[in-house]
Amino acid sequence: MSKFLLRLLPVAALFLWFQQNALAACVDSVRLDVTSVQCYGLRNGKIVVDTVFGGEKPFFYSLDGQSFSTNPTLDLLWPGSYTLYVRDASNCVRSWLVVVPEPEELVVYLYADKDTTIAGEPVELKAVVTPEGVAISAIEWRPPSLFLQQDSLMQRAVIDEPTTFAIEVQTADGCIARDQATVEVEKINVYFPNVIKPGSNQDAYFTAFAGEGVARIVTMQVYSRGGGLVFERTDFAPNDPLKGWNGRWQGKYVQPGVYPWTAVVEYAGGKQKRINGTVTVVN
């Protein structure tokens, strides 16, 4: 029996020697270049196996342990944790945990100092970018016609109609964040009487009556039924009857009837609007 054991000992020793050498020949370690995704939420991370130490060429690479390739570049990766498998020519496989990092999300918040404004009254806008201290390479405000200078996170705009403001910020890495804010505009009523009674105590004058937000009446003309000009005044404030037409022409009261008129109103923001109508003169 002992003779039988002696015959087996060399075989066992040989097997152990082959096993130890097979393990020694396996891949020992790898040197990697790991590229973060460019921006938060993108799928462009990359793992590149730069050098394989130990093992026998050629080497094969995989992220699932099933599908192997000789390409050492594993790209189009989402951020997160991966298991990198490396297999050598002897089918020995080693694995390592690799993390593809992701930058903090770029976010911009746009604030307006009011939700509703009066036409012509300035609106203050402020944009806040996070993460704090991130370098911004480009800023774009919309509507562009309202912002002569784009490269600022604070703006002032004057509007005379409901407006949606928008901002887009971009980093040098190409990460983009957007936000918007809508500001409503209170409707400004501009009223011109449709009937006047010259010489009366209450309705003797034809002029413009307006709420806050109207800066001035640029011009107002009243015409006769034949098209002749019977009254004109320029650059005057609304809500002042004595600045309007008193129903006279050349010092005399006009005949009762319908008289066309036209006026140009200027809002506080500088925008002008032409308004037309008719006024009826009664006795």
C-alpha cells in the first residue's frame, strides 16, 4: 500500500505545480484611464484599459463577464459602478470594480421680482446657477430684443405685454441648463369719450383718460365729416379735460354730428400705439 502511495505522490506534486503556475500566469493587475461623463445625465463615460500586467496575450475585455472583446476601450457608458473583466489567452479571468463618475447637475433658476407688472414698469430678473461657483462660459437671454447685453445673470427689462423670459447657461464642458419665468402685464385702459356736449358741466371735453402706465398722448387730432382738421394737440398728459377738444372750431361750436379722431398713445416703456375712433357731438 505504501508503494502505491509513493507512485501517486509525484503525480499530486506535479498537479500542484501546474496549478500554482497557472495562477501565477493569470492577469495580475491593470492600469486604467476612466473618463467621467461630460455632463449630468449623459451617456458618454469611458473606461480604457491602458496596460495589463501579467497574464498571456491576447487579452479580452468585458463589462458583463459574458461578451468579451479585444478592444480595450469601453465607451458610451452611463455614470455608475461597473465590473471590468479581463481574460487572457489561457482563459484566466480577473475582475475589478470600476466607477464612472458624474459631475453635479448644472441647474439655473430664473426669478422675476414680480409676477405681474404695469406696462412700462421695469422688471428685475435674476438667475442663480448651481453648483455654486461653477464657471459659466456663455449666457443667452430671450427674447433677445429685450437684452442688449447677454453676459450677465442679472437683467432689467421693460415690457408692455405678457412675456416669457428665458435664460440658457453653458459651461466650458458644454453642459447646458435652462429656465424661464413668465410675467403678466396688467391691462391698461385708455378711454376716449364717444359723446360730448359742448358747454355742459360734465361732458364738455373730448380727451384721453388712462390708467397708470400711459406716459403721454403724443398727438390727437379731430376731423370734420368732410375730412378737415378741426382740432390738434401734441405731447400732453392724459386725464386733463382742459387739454382736450371743447367742441369748437375757429372759436365757434361745431354742428352736432359724428367726428372722426385719431391719437397716438405712448406707454411708460416708450412703445407707442395709434388709436382711432369717432366722437358724437350733441347739443
